[in-house]
Amino acid sequence: MIWSNTYEGISEAAEALRKGNLVALPTETVYGLGADALNPDAVAAVFRAKGRPADNPLIVHIADASEMEKYAYPNEWAYRLAEEFWPGPLTVILPKRDIIPSIVSAGLDSVALRCPAHPVARELIRVSGCPIAAPSANISGKPSGTTAEHVLHDFKERIAGVIDGGPCACGLESTVVSLLGDHPILLRPGFVTPEQIRQVIPSLTVAKAVVEELGKDEAILSPGLAHRHYAPSCETIGLIGSAENAAEYIASHATEGPYAVMCFDGEESFFCADRIVTYGHRGTPAEQGERLFDALRFLDEASVCRIYINAECGDGVGLAVYNRLLRSCGFRMIRV
Ligand code: TXA
Ligand code: MG
């Protein structure tokens, strides 16, 4: 079922949600696979539909910052971040209240909260009267869904339906900040950048796992950081450097079998591959973020043995793009 992005469509979707069904919804970051966060059976169905490991908690979406207190114990930082960045692409982790079923938080005593900016998401929360537990709408481990078509590709009959809100504006999942303990930590980079958050919390640190593969004995701060993510099914290799150097590397390393290249706009002519897709201009991470998952999904459908991704390191939103690409490649990122 595809619901239109109208009051009628949203009302029908809200009804399905209240009955305990799964409803995919657009947000400004990526589509979410939503369930009533206070209904443990509905939340269990989210884990089943995605094939999501039970140790990976979900984000609870609320319509207004004032609802934080219903589900969590917010501290001063939470109020200040909410004032600055909500509604928007930022998730905060706080000590949870008992009203949140433990399946939502995967047994942890904390809960992730986000107040999305997308008008359809907010209207759905408001009309249904449910806080919505929603992970990104993709099969676990695969690139997130940024259009209603992506969602239907992954879930078809396994959900009550999707509200079509067109392509997502950010295209990358929200920034996740843990506010547990005395030292706030950025667990996942997104469109709200570490630099912006430091305007509010100067002591913010960035979790090592954002840009590095953790050793087996290192503490994992967020279960989501431990799982393989955003990954096409074939071997995927990242190449950091100019298009010229990336093309040279591929020419001297590509062995048997067809391969694909994901590169920056206007640089296609450097490469010779069985399939080439671009994901925005070099140096424009916001544009890259918006197109990244669509490009990865497109290549995942191509019959190739290997995907090479020409990438760049960056700060700001560039850190978020780099983080997703690192995981797509299983940390196989080579400087060329
Ligand atoms: O933009 C987004 O955040 C999207 C849209 C739908 O809102 N949602 C999303 O959810 O990306 P998901 O489930 O794909 O990612 C949630 C991340 C995971 O890495 C998870 O481990 C982490 O947040 N997380 C959730 N609750 C947590 C908690 N209590 N402690 C630590 N990490 C948590
Ligand atoms: Mg996800």
C-alpha cells in the first residue's frame, strides 16, 4: 500500500499504526520503518521485518521536544540541543523511563529520542497519538531507503504500507549523540555536525568507531556501530584520492569479472567500467549525502563482482558521508 502525502493518507497510516501494524514513513533523513513504540509486539515485528539483530536498539520519534520527559530523563544538555536542533536530524540518547518497552532499547536502560523535521512524520505522530519507534527502512545491513520505491523494494508485503513523501532531503541518517554520563559522545555523524554541537557542548568527543574499525576487545558504545552496514552484496573497495589516481589504481588492480565504479559528478570520463554511477560533486558532501544510498542501491542491483568507490575525507557533513562509505566498504578504504 502506498499512502499519499495528504491528510487522508496520513490518517489511514495512523490507523494502521495504532492497530499495531508497520508503517514506513518519510523523514528528512531517511525513510523509517515505524511501529507504535509502546506496543512491544509491533516493535518485535520491526526487528523481524528488517532481520535486525535483537541487540540493536531503535530510535523513538516524538512530535515535540516537550515529550522527552514522558519517555526519558532529559538533562540540561538535552534541553539545549533540542532547542537548537529540533525538529531536525539529531538523535539524543538519555536514561529511559519504564514506559518504553525494553525491546525498543534492546534491553539497555537508555533510549534514543528524535523529533524529526519532516511535516509528514510529525503529522503521523500527532494524528496516531503514538511515539514511533523507527529504524531506517532497509533490510538490516543494506543501504538505507531514501525513497518510497526503495522501501517497497525491501519490504513489499511485509508492511501495511508506506507514505510517499518523495526523496529525503538529507539522505543520511540522523546524528546520534549519547548524553549518558558526564562526557557527551557523538556516536554517529550526520547533517548536524560535531562543530555545530560543540557550540552547545564544547566538550563533545567523537567515538573512535566513527572513523576506525574497533578491535575485538574495545568497548562498543552503540550496538549499531558493531554491525556491518550500508553494504552492497559484492566486494566493495573505497579509494581516497583524485579520479586520475583512482582510475590508475583500478587499472592496475582489477582482475577478473565485471566491476562498477561510483565516482563524483563530472569525473566519469576518467573511468572505464561495466557500470558507472555518480553521487554528487567532489567537495559537496550535502549533495553526496542526498544521493549516496540511491547510488549504492543502484550498484547493488548491477551484476558485478566488485564495486570501487572514489571517496574523499572531510569534516562537517563530509564526516557523515565518509563514515557511511567506510562501512559500505567494510573499512577497506585505500589512499591512492
Ligand atoms: O535518521 C535516522 O536516525 C533514521 C530515521 C528513520 O529517523 N533512523 C535510523 O535508525 O537511522 P537506525 O535504527 O537505522 O539507527 C539507529 C542508531 C543505531 O546505530 C543504534 O544502535 C543507535 O542508533 N541507538 C539507538 N538506541 C541507542 C541506545 N540506547 N544506545 C546507543 N545507541 C543507540
Ligand atoms: Mg539503519
